[in-house]
Amino acid sequence: MKQIYFFLIILFTLNSYSQIGAEITSVTTGTLSGVPFTISYANNSTDTAVLNLSGGGFSGAPLSSSQPVFVVGADTNWSVTFDSPISNLRLYCVYWRTTTFEFDQAFTIVSGTTNFLNSTGNELSTVEFSDGIIEFTNPVTTLNSTVISGDASQIVFTFGLPEVLSTEENEIIANKLTVYPNPSSDFIKINGLTEIENYGIYNVLGAQMLKGSVSNNQEINIQDLTNGLYFLKFENRNTIKFVKE
């Protein structure tokens, strides 16, 4: 599965089954899988960098060896708001020093170094250069991070999703289905069907919004859906994600 990463005007292309990272367009804004987000900071200036997130504490879901990341003070409260809810949001924590952060969302640890700990369900404790990935339990629209303790050094992070397809290509290796146009405001079509198949369209909370049957390259009307991320499911096939705008 080919994944695509962007940092300003630099394009990084990855290979099979890696995770898609956040597309950073400025210090405080970006997109994740086509969904815009804004990061707000309580204090301290922020910066961006490019680091290797392909191994070590990230072995459970590696990103690029040249992955764009955000840099912020370790004693800084921060929050991120997405334009639509994000399911299975992952936070990649890079070189976190001795800090404890409390999030207002419960999370689990996907992978990490031995000193990368979640003791309460929503509190992340790290000791010296800790690396790791956490995944939030519920869909996230706004995520708040509060410093419980932390020194005056810096922490580095980016966002990701598990086995997410590029919204630009939406390539399904297993069954060669693609959805287009994506994003779309009026209709979508499916390319790669060999017969009429039943489908369902679900929102990020798992509620079915539409259902029907469709043939290859036949239009599916999505005008009545509200803007956001949706999942198109067929029987015995992978799920295809698309964005209504």
C-alpha cells in the first residue's frame, strides 16, 4: 500500500502498510487524511522539524524516516481541533523528556520504549528520551493536553492513523476498488466492481447514513450528507474512506 506524506512543498512517498502522518502546512495548522486541524498553544513558540519515525518506539506503526513533526516546549499546554471527528487518532511522541501530560481523552499505548507509560488511562508519563505511539479510544474532534509536570526542554510530536489510505489515491490493494471524486460534494463513483454489489455508508461514529446497491462507475448521491469523513463498506471487502465537502 503506497502512502503519501507532505511537508510544505516536499513530497515523501512510503511503501507497504505504513501509517499516514500529518501534513504540516504551517506551525499551527495542517491536515490529517484530508481533514484540516488547528493546534493551539498556551505559551512558548513552536517550530517544525523532520525526524526518523521508522523504528524504535514506533515499531508498532512506523512512519517515514523523514517524517515532518511539531516541536513545542515540554512545559506547554496545547490542544488540537479537527474540522470533523477523527477515529483511532494516534499521537506519535518523539524524544519526550521527563514529563507527565494529562489528556482529556482516554488512550492506549500502541508501542513505545520501556519508560513510556499510561498509568491512569489518560495520563502519559515519560522519563528522558522516550518514544512511542498512543491511540485515543473515542473519535476526537478536540483534544486537550495539560502539563502535570515537565521541564523547560522541548517535546516533539505528530499525528497518524492506523493503516489509512492516501485520500489522494485511495488505493485498495486487496480488491482494487477506488472511490472518486474524493473529496466530493455531490456524488461518488466506485471503480473496480465486476458486478452489482450492496453497500453501506457510515459516519465516524459507526451510524449507517446511506445504503443501496451500485454497479461499476455508477453515481452514489451524497448531497444530503453533512461535511466530514465517511466509510463506504461492501460485503467481504475492505472499507473505503471518503470525504464529503
